[in-house]
Amino acid sequence: MAFVMKTARTLRNHWKKSTFAAALLTYGFVSGKTYLDNQALMRNYCLKAAEYGKETISVHTNPRSITIILNPNANKRKSLDEFEKYCAPLLHLAGISVEVVKTESEGHAKTLMEGIGGTDAIVAAGGDGTLSEVVTGLLRRTNENTSNLVPLGILPLGKNNTVAKNLFSLEKKNNVRFLADATMAVIEEMTKPVDIMKIEVLEGDENISKKPIYAVASVKWGAYRDAEAKKDSYWYFGALRKYATYIFNGYKSSLSWNCQALLNYSMPCKGCSNCKSKPVTAQKTGWFQRFIKENRSHDKYFGVYNPECQTSHQKEIVTADLALLTSNAIPKSLNSRNIPKLEIQIGPDKLDYIDFVKNGWMSENGKSREVKEVIKARTIQINPLKEKESWFSIDNEYYEAKPIKITLLPEAINMFCKKDTSL
């Protein structure tokens, strides 16, 4: 009893040291438990992947091969380490021949796609920006002829993983399970078609070639976009920086509080002779090519006429928040079979400080911000009526706000997904 009383007095007299020691022990216990849980989780995934590796193949058949475009700078340079720890072991156990190609700079993935061939699948290892670059390089190389494209995978190793979160949704946030599920989707070869946005600049020097950009998730413009771009500058707040961003930027005039634009858009369409034009194909030069069967999947739309598809609607907007989303960026929409469409979310005209902070925190916690109006469209032109320089975020990559045309390419690419969400 005397020992207990003496210990209690010691803890009371040195409460600061006692509190620090208790916090340190708690952190150590939680970290140790997390480590053991992750090891057990990976062990189960490894056993599952090894079952695919045990399957026999013909001596005349080459092992399945995939090419991984890895962005080593993603997620504060943690991507390579996480790939080698959680993704690579599963792919090797499954008996897949893996070629890893690392990007060296922004935009490098687009260039890399020009020389990649002879692979059964392409996997983007990074965030939304890496995925967008891979898709852009792929569709530029094929002139949007998607009939013979290999499946595309995503390993969510970046800071922003919008599409991956919908493809591999989790009830609880667990990065190891997130990466393992994405890797198993590549191994199991379950795919689903996803929509792509084609983005073209409408002004500039006519002598300069303006190649289109292809995006998978979203185009954002406004005060929240500008605040998100500043988030990393508050790194010293640690896990609280996402909240500090809105607190310290809610009064700054440098944010785009007044986005003025003229929108021209057409309504969604199931498919008709206007929006389902025949894809561009290479000219047949060899005699043997006359025996190759031509893809005629678009022929069924040639006799379908939808006048609404060609009708242009116009709307002038003034808002502090504009977002244009594909179904890939809207939870649950990725699994629906509705008419392919782009969703234009127009936020409030003005925001006070309290509303800005409140809505910003809501979006950081996975909830929707305040939306004043929603427009469904197949194509849309955004013509900014700006007085000062502002910026778009296209799949979380930054571009100067200029007049652009965005066209939806429905189900353009097959992407690997979990078994329970495949079509």
C-alpha cells in the first residue's frame, strides 16, 4: 500500500513528465498495433495473390506482362517506398512480369506513352495528375481510337486519388488495404468502362499546335480551388493543415471569389449520329490489312437523330465555386448505368468568412459543399470573363483559366476495379 501511495505522489508531483510518458507509451502502443495489423493484412493478400501465381500456363504462352508508370515524387516522395512495400510483392507473387518506368518531371508520363507497346496492361502509379497524364498520352497516341486499347490500372500512391477512391471504396480509411485492393484488381483482371473528358483550349496563336488534354475526374475553378492549392504551405500544422488552410485564407483577396464566365453547353445524350462519330483510324497501306475486321460498333448510331444533342444552351454565371465532374468523381455514380453526362456544380454567388471555412472543412471530411445549381451536359464551353489572372485545376493539375471546350467521351477506357463493382 505504501508503494502505491508513493507512486501516486510521485506522479502528482511530476505530472508534466507523467503526461508526456503516458502519451509516448500510448503512441508506441498504437503504432505497434497498427504495424502488426498491417503485417497480418498483407500476409492475407499475399496468400491470395500467390493462388494466381500457382495457375499453370502453356509452354507456348508468355507470362502476363504489365507496364507501370510510376511517379516517384508523388505523395511527398513516399510513392516508391509504398509501391515496393505493398504493391510489388503482390504482383510478383501472382506471376506477372512487371516493368516499372519512372517519370522524371511534370508531363513526362505523356511522352513515355508514345513509346510503350507490347504490354497487356498499363498501370498509373501516383495520384490524379499521373493518371491524367497517362490517359492523355494514350489517347493522343491513338487519336482517340479506343477500340484496341489495353486496360488501364491505377495504384493510388499520390496525394489526391479521386478516381481510385470510387473504384476501391473503403468503409474505413486504411492506406494499406487501399493499395492492396488496387493491386489485386490488376491481378484479378476485373474491368469496367469509365468516362473521359477531352479538354481543348479555344484561343491563342493559331500557328501553335494545341493538343487536347484528357481528364478522368474534374475541372475546378474558384476560391476553394485556390485554397486547396495553398494547403501544402501550412505543412507546419501537420494533420491540421487542411483546416488551417481555410482559416487563414478566408479573408484573402488573392483567391478567386468572383468567377465570371459564359457557359455554352449541350444536353446529355445516350448516343446519336451527332455525338457518336466514327473514330479516326490509320490509313490501310498494306494488302493484308483488307482482311482485318474493322471496328463498326459506331454504325448503330448513324441512323439515330437527336435534335437536342445539337442544341446549344447558354448561361452567364457569377460564382465563388465552380466544379465540373465526371461520374468517376461522384460517389456511387461510377456504378450506375444512366445516360453518360458531365455534372456542372455552381456554388453560391458570394461567400462570407464563416461559410467559406465551414464548407471547406466539410469538403475535407468527404462531404459536399453548398451547391446553388447543378447542370447536366455532354459538352460545355467555359469562357471566363476575367479581369485578373486565375487558375483551373484539371485533375488537380494547375492551368491558367482560358476559354476551353470540354467534351465527354463515354466509356472510353476500361479500368481495373474490384470484383464487386465490375460490369
